[in-house]
Amino acid sequence: MVLNSPSNPTGSAYTKKELEKIAEVAISHKFFVISDEIYEKIVYDGFEFRSIASLGEEIKSPNYYCSWSGETYAMTGWRIGYTAGAEEIVSAMSNIQSQSTSNPTSISQKASVEALIGPQEEVNKMVSAFTERRNYIVDRLNEISGVSCSNRLEPSMSFLISPSIYGKSYQGRRSVAPLNWPTTS
């Protein structure tokens, strides 16, 4: 199972209770969980991120945790990622990856390590700014007649919002799906 939480673009994120249920099923049915936690530090409104691997050795040992420094540390073009899991599987993953992409530069690797182990105040400032921008956009959209956007409560994280404009028309064209508008720029 690939578990993407927090998820972009939907903004959904699993609670500890939901993760416990997923872990219980994974353990009882003996399947792997690959947990993509790239947005672990970019959550809003007091949501508490929890890694499924933190729920105990039984779920941690056979599964894999994947992340990267891109979004959290504004290093998206650097393409630095990391994983944790069983040595034989991670080694095989490394062999495949080394044949499909070029290797990152040493400066990118060192910068990513510093970002991960260094002070996190700038990340907190960034998330605060994202929250402010999200709230502003949601409030403005909700002021438009016929448009609704309840993203103040959901998502737990995301760079996108999805206002509901079903059935509206513009220049004779009728909307059939929500729009995703970036909130970070």
C-alpha cells in the first residue's frame, strides 16, 4: 500500500487513530506500507502529523518511509530524497534509481542534511505564511455569490484549494469540476 499523508493536492492527512487502523490491517494481512511523508511539516490549524512508522516496531520494521527536502525547505529543484526500510529492499531501490536518474551534487546533499538537522524556525514561518494566504483566498472566494470553499477546515495541508463552482458558467461555458488554485505564490 502506498500511503500519501499529508497529501498534495487533496490536503488530506490521516489522524493517529486512522493510521492505527491501517497499521492493524497491514500487520494482520502482512502487506508492505510505503509511507510518502513529503509534506510532514507543512500542516495547518494545529493538525498533528504522525508517521505510521511511529506506531511501533511491528509496523515499522517491514515498511518504508520516504521523504525529501524539496517542499519543506524550498529546495524543489534540488531533488534530494531519502528513504528508510529493510536494507536489502533499500539497496535494490538504490540500484534501480541510480540507473534512472543522475546523482545529486555534493552541495545539494550537504545543504539537505543541514536543512534537516538545522533550526526549523524558517519552516514554521513559511507554514504560517501559507496558512495566512490560504485563509485569505478562501475568505475572498466565499464572498463570491455561488462559490463555496470550505478549505478552512480541510485540508490539513495543501498548496491548492478547490472551490465548488459546479453549474456556473462563464462566456457560455459551464463548469463541471472544481478548480485547483495555488495558494503559495
